[in-house]
Amino acid sequence: MSRPIRALAAAAAALALVSACNSASTKGTAPGKDASTAARNTRGVTEDSIKVGGIVSMTTSSGYSKKDTDLGARARYLRANAEGGVHGRRIDYVGTEDDGQDPGKNLAAARKLVQQDGVFAVAPMSSVTFSGADFLQQEKVPTFGWGTLPSFCGPSYLYGFNGCLVPSPGGTINQTWPEGMARVLGGARGKSVAIIANDSDAGKFGVRTFRQGFASAGFSVAYAKPSVPATAVPSDWSAYVKEILGSDAGGAPDAVVSVMQTPANIGLFTALKRASYKGVLSDPTDYDPGLLAKDATRQALDGVHVLLQFQPFESKTPAMEQFKADIKAAAGGRNVPLNMHMLTGYMSADLFLSIAAKVGRDLTVAHFQNTAQTFSDTGTLVGDRVLPKGQKDSFGCGALVQLKNGAYEVSVPFECHEPIPFK
């Protein structure tokens, strides 16, 4: 059914309901007994659909793209619709707005989705900037994305698909990365780590968070700086390499942890290897088989341990097999290389759908929020999910994979760690 026809149908249904309620009132029957009455007055919800959109950095000045986040979300919504929708309502996914990793465009995208498209929810939201957060919170729009930004930690309408990863004081820190690196290095005692990030709000917060996490795990933090420009990848990494390699009492640290995106990681890791660095390299972004297509990229990332906050694609669990089948269906039956952006979109959509399913037929923002306050489930690709705990703490689970000889191997299996208080 086309949107204009659906709109006319909804309007006709609303008119019929008003007449029915007036008639019922004259018979002494209380109005409002129809469970879908409130939903028909809810933005983005009709008798037969729920409208959802996304915000993703499809294009960036560095060439880095999260476009496959959209494919992941589509895959999950396609399966939901194939299974009958959410209590009879199909998901009307209007697609994603490209914010170009630009704060102004992020806010504009949020405004468009709400004010023009009239979405009930934003799922996914995947960008290093989230200037639209206050607007979405103010407009009471349930929003789902990767909880690597402070906006996903606290506001009542914003949800990280794997919880809050950058908490405020009083929250907790996910220890998957430090504990995983300790296993790779044979223990943290006597080991040093250098942490480097972009000079951005996210980078500064990441350094602050991981400095505490690695220290709590027993590492000596020799270097921790958000010093790399966020708007352009440096052409010369020599100054950064020199500083890192002399950070541990004049010597090199045992591990270098980069809290940056792929283009910067490639430049930094290549420069470190050329400087004969023999320690462990790690980052949280470069789990993408598509990166292996180019020799230079594959060589730069060879040996790097990548942090995952979800089950590795190499696992054989039912949830992972379902994910792979859904991605293949959304890609028109093609076997496409899997990447973490797909997982980000997929699990953002999955958390939204899981909460909506528990709401029931009477879907309103208020009922959605009330249901989220007591939501929990187990055995997902990101572990056990619990809300509203996840708006203050991470779900605490993850794994490490290492690129070796052109393929990813699990170096630390998916497991959960007790988070630590963030100070």
C-alpha cells in the first residue's frame, strides 16, 4: 500500500473511531478501549506500520564510510517484516540520512527524520558526532546506536545497542579490552601501554576512559593523548611515533592501543612497523574483511588485535548464523564480506524491535519507555541485555580478533567481564 493511500486509510479509520466513540458514549460505554487508539495519535505509528529511520556517516572527508550500517539495519527489519512485523505492524524503514561526519549535518538529519519524515524511532545512529542528541531527546524519539558517545549514557530516550561505553562519573567502564590485552601479553603485571586518539570530544573521552581501564587491569599507562587531528589524517607520523616509542622511561611500551578509525590506524601502524616496533598493536575499528582487498592495507593491519563488543563472525552460535542469513537475504542473496558496521546497524535495529515487541499492540512512546525500564534478554550477539542499566553501564562483553596472514582469527574468545566504577 503506498504512503498516500495508507495516510488516507488511517485518516478514515480515525474518523470512524471518533464516530464509534461518540456512539459508544451515548450507550454508557467508556471510550478509549481500542488498544490502538493511542498509537494512531503517535508520530510514525499507523494501524499497519511503524516508521523508522537512521543517521549514518555514509561519507567522510577521510574516505572512511559506515555505509554498511544501513545494510545491517535493513537486514534486521526485513526479517521482522517477513515474520509478520511487530504485532501486525510492518517496519516502514525510510533508510539513513548521511551526516558526512559533520555536526551540523547530524542535527539537520535528526530534524528531517522527525519533522519531515515523522519517524517513531531512529535506529541506527552511527557517527563520531551526535549533535542531534539533544533534539531527539527533547522530541522524545527512541534512538539506538553504538554507545561509544557520551550521549548514549544517561538521556532517557537514547540507547546503546551494547550499553553505555563512555559513562559519566558514577557509571562503569567495560573491561573487555584491558582484560583481553592482558591475556594476549601473558598478564598485565609489569606491562606498559600507550593510548592514542583523535583530538575530538570522543577521542578525549576515550583516552580518559581507557587510561583508567588499563590501569585498573594492572597495566602501566606510559602514554595517553588525544593528539591526532580529527579532521584529516596526518601525512607524517614521525612525531607521534617518536613520542610513543620513548614513552616508557625512554623505551617502547609493550602495547600501543589506538582509539581511532581505519585511515588513521593504517598510517600509525605502518609508521610504527617501519620504526621496527615489536610490541602488540590494537584498535577497536578494523574488523572488516573488505580491508584485506588491498595489499598495503592488509600489511599495515597484519598482526593487529581488534576489539569486538559482539560475537566474532567466526563463531557458530545460532544468533550469528541468523545474522549471516539475514545479511545475505538483504544483499539479494549474495555472500557479501561481513563487517562491524553491518553488526552496528543490525543490533541497533534488533534492540529497538525487541523492546517494541514487548510493548504489545498499544505502541506509544510512553508505553515504549515504560517497557524499556524493565527490559532484559539473554544470549544475543552482544551478550545479556538489561535496561535501564545499559543507559549507564555497558553490557560488559566482547572479544579480540587478530589479523594473521590475510585472515582474522579469534585471539581472545567472546566473554563478559565485571565492569569497574568510572571516576
